[in-house]
Amino acid sequence: MTTILHIASSANLKSSVTRQIGAEVLKVLKTKNPAIKVIERDLVKTAIPHLSPEAIDVFYQPGSPALAFSDELIDEVIAADILLIETPMHNFSVSSRLKAWIDHIVRMGRTIDRGAERLEGLLKNKRAILILGRGGMYSEGPAKVMDYQETYLRVIMNFIGITEIEVIYIENVLKGGAVLEAALAAAKSKAQLVEA
Ligand SMILES: Cc1cc2nc3c(=O)[nH]c(=O)nc-3n(C[C@H](O)[C@H](O)[C@H](O)COP(=O)(O)O)c2cc1C
């Protein structure tokens, strides 16, 4: 059975483009494979606390009770075959809610470990699907160099061992009107191509 960890991080609960496209991808995955299991982790409906002083004190000591919440989030990642991650671009990077989640799930001995020469990602045979919303255009053109959203998420995924990464962009969202409609339509058609 394929398990999907669905991570939503847009605080726009009324008209979020990343939530709309994430829902479309989930619909496609469920249609292609009705046996799919979905773990929902909505970082807005249930806020993720920043790492506490207590958690930082024992961050490299697995099994400590202060890391119980971090362990719970990591268990969800380990259980998943596909990570479906939605994030708006906020100040050229990911939403701070998603960053807080990342700080909990990148941990020595659980998702990364010391290899012979460098740190190695422990998560193998997983895929990530990134749903990236942007007010402007960053996948090409002059603002590409300011994209710390896709570049950062790719680094984090690779760091924990996930190298199979698909990206669906929704760009120029702040132009609104027909431009927004076209961006949503393009993202929806790309969503149809996702393999279950
Ligand atoms: C706090 C904040 C910061 C933002 N920063 C950027 C930015 O740096 N670059 C950009 O193109 N759009 C920026 N935007 C626009 C969002 O990335 C865009 O509206 C996005 O598609 C929102 O996704 P959502 O509808 O799923 O929340 C920002 C929006 C907010 C609220």
C-alpha cells in the first residue's frame, strides 16, 4: 500500500492556491490508486511549535521525552512513500510554518546520520511532490536567482535522502484575474500527470 504524507502550510484557508492544487494532486493520486493511505499534517490547523529550549538541550540524544513531538512528526515521514508538500513563497523562501516542521524532522539518528565522510540522508525509496505558490515568476526570468523556496526544499529533501522530486508551480498569483486562472489551469493539468 502506498502512503502519502500531505503537508499543508498556507495560512490562507479561503482561497489558497497551494491548497487547491495539493487537493487536486491528492484527488489524482486517489483515482489512480484507490488503496492509497493519506496522513494529513496541516501546519496551520494544528500549529507546529518552534523547537523548545528543552528539545534543543537533548536534540542529539534520541529517546528523550522532550523530543516526543519531533519523533511523532518523523514517524509520519518515515511511514510515507510520498511526501506531498504545499508551500506559498514567503519572502523568497518557504512559509515559516513549514520551516518549523523541517527543524523538527531533520534529526541525527532518525532522518540523517554520520556517514564515512559526510552526513547522509536515511530516507530511501521515497518521493516528494512540491506544490509551490509564488506571487511572481521565479521558475525562469530575472527573479530566478531570488528563489530560496524550491532551491531550499530540494536541498532539505536531498539532505534527508529523498532525491526523486517533482515540482508543480503556481506562479504570478498576485497578478490575479486571467493570469491567475491560467496559472491554476496549468498546475491542474500538471497534477493529472502525477504517478500514484
Ligand atoms: C507574508 C507573505 C510574503 C510573501 N512573499 C512573497 C515573495 O517573496 N515572493 C512572491 O513572489 N510572492 C510572495 N508572496 C505571495 C505568495 O507567495 C503568493 O500569494 C502565494 O501564491 C500564496 O500561496 P497560497 O495562496 O497557497 O497561500 C508573499 C505573501 C505573503 C502573505
